[in-house]
Amino acid sequence: MRKFSRRTIGFALAVPLLLWTALGARAEPPGGGEPVTLAAAPAGAIALGAEATRVLLAPRSAAEPFSRQLQAVGANRRLFLVLSGLQVSAQPGVVYEIYLGLPPGPVPGPGDPHYVGTLNFFGVTPLSSAQQLQRSYDVTATLTALAAGGVEGDRLAVTIVPASGSPRSGVAPPTIGRVALVAG
């Protein structure tokens, strides 16, 4: 049996983690114009567990339908799903899939049109949690498709589920402080 050096093993383990980080975090909202929060989840930490976590986003204005608020943003602005206040007490070692506007029921796979991307906590440590870490995902195309079909009950849901094949961890679940839909 061939032996590998610690450096080779460390490199082999680091490459997938770096790829997950690169694929999980997408572009931040651009600096042109003030970002506008269109919808957000109620305040409070959202714990991610071994099952799907469903978070409802309430539109910023209950007086105006959410679909009309989306139209008012304009076609020249990008829309982002922003997850902020990421916190961990210990590395969970789990990759999460994020879906936007997914109806309740069985969770499909990454080929679904509601799929936004992945979230992982590989770069988050208990010390960095105090820095209000966040991840954002460009959901402009996803929301355009959803708006064409109408948003059920004028509320939008974000579903976060552990990716199939992710190891289950016995540590305290990671949390998200705030989930919001922002026009950049």
C-alpha cells in the first residue's frame, strides 16, 4: 500500500472545501444605488438541523402585493437572497442546499428551478461569528420566473436543507441571524 505525505493529504482535503466555499457564496449586491430590502424573515436566529428548514419572508409593505413590489424595483436592478449573522459553535461539516419559493412537500434536487445554491459554514468559526458574516445569492432569474407564475399567498419561502450525502454532525446546529431579499 502506498503512503502519502501529510501535505498531500491536507491538500486533497482542502480542495473540495475551497470549491464548496466558492460555489456556495455568490456575488454581493453591487454598490450602484442603495440596496432596498423587499422582504425579510421575522427577527431571530434560525437554527439549521438535519431536516429541511422553511423560512417565510414577509414583504416590506403589506399594503402592496409582493409581485407589484418586484415590478417596481425595475429590470435594471439585481435581486439577492442575503443570509447574514452566520454563527457556529463548532464546525458542522454539512453543506446545505437553498431553494426559493419552493412549495411545501418533498425537496427536489439542484436541477429544480427553485434552487438557489449551496451554503456551508467551512469558513465560519466561533470567533468569526461575531463579525456578522453573510452570504448572498443572485436570485434575479429565479424571482423573475416565480413572479410570472405568481407568489402564493403573497409570501415567499426560503427552504434550506442538508445536501444529500452531507455527513450528519452531532454538534450544535449552525444558525442564521437574518434572511432577506434585497434589491441591489
